[in-house]
Amino acid sequence: MLYKYRSLDNFKFVLDILVNQRFFATTYEDMNDPMEGAYTYDQNMPQEAIEAFKKHYKDIKFCSLSKIPDNPLMWAHYSNGARGIVIGVELKNGSDSRQVKYDGPSHLLANKETTKERAKRVLCYKNDFWGYEQEVRIFAEKSKYVPIKVKQVIFGEKADKTEKSILKKIISNLDYSIEVIEKGTSYDG
């Protein structure tokens, strides 16, 4: 299972995930890390190759998930200080998912062909200080959404009681097999 940390601040986005069983995919430019998508390249790399790479790079859409459901830093950064949720999901068959490597920016070699696949590989590198995220990137090919199957919803310990109650009701009406978890307890619909 993979996990998406979410704030409840924009409730309609959470509802879209639960009701439509999908994650919105975006480009690297809209990610929170200002160094997202950074790369270096050989001095002798032809300008046409660099421009072709940039075109592929800007067109690729993906979403970021984590392999871990309970990381305090992730709760703080992506779930509004544990006021949000973590959504545990399974990916649909055929999903293009890749583990992020925390070796710093990728380096483009001049003797390699510029392709969309190469751009995806480069997007799977981040600086080592993000390693605690244990991130997996899922690439969207023909849509701006990645199809998923929601398996769990974990409420942060500071989640609003009213929002929690509403979401529990919605989840139980959507799918009784989604496991709802609160601080140390489990609720199955």
C-alpha cells in the first residue's frame, strides 16, 4: 500500500479522491520543493537536445505518494500539522510507479538520447534531505489523474471532529471495505 498525506483545508479535493478513486497529477513546476526537477548536464550537450528535454520535462504529470503511513514530518508538512488525513491506496494495474532516489539532482549526459522516458527518470531524483519521505512517483500518461483504489483513511490526531464525522459518514456510504483509522483505533465503516 502507498500513502497520500492530505490537508482537509480544501475538502472538495479530498472528496474527489474518495468518490472518484483518483489522485490529481501535476507537473514538477507545481510541486512544493523549489529544487524539484533540478538537473545538471554536460557542457557539450547540444542546445537542441536540451530544448527537447525541457519540452518532455514540462509535459510530464505525476503525483507523489509515500511508502510510510505515519511519519511525524510528513504529518506536519502535508497534513496541516496532523489536522488532516493519510489516504492508503493500491494502484491500478499498469500504473507507472517509481521509487525516488535521494542522490541529489540527476545529471544528463550528452551522449544519451532525449526522450520522455529519460525525463521521467530524471524526475525521480531529489536531494538527500528529503529521504524521510520514502517517496514513490506515479506518472499519469493520458490524463491529469492517476486511478487508485482507496483502502484506508487515517485521521490525524488533531483532525477536526466535525470534519472527521462527515468524512466517516461519506466513506461508509461509499465503500464499507475502506478501513477508517483514528489514533490507536480502527473503524470498518
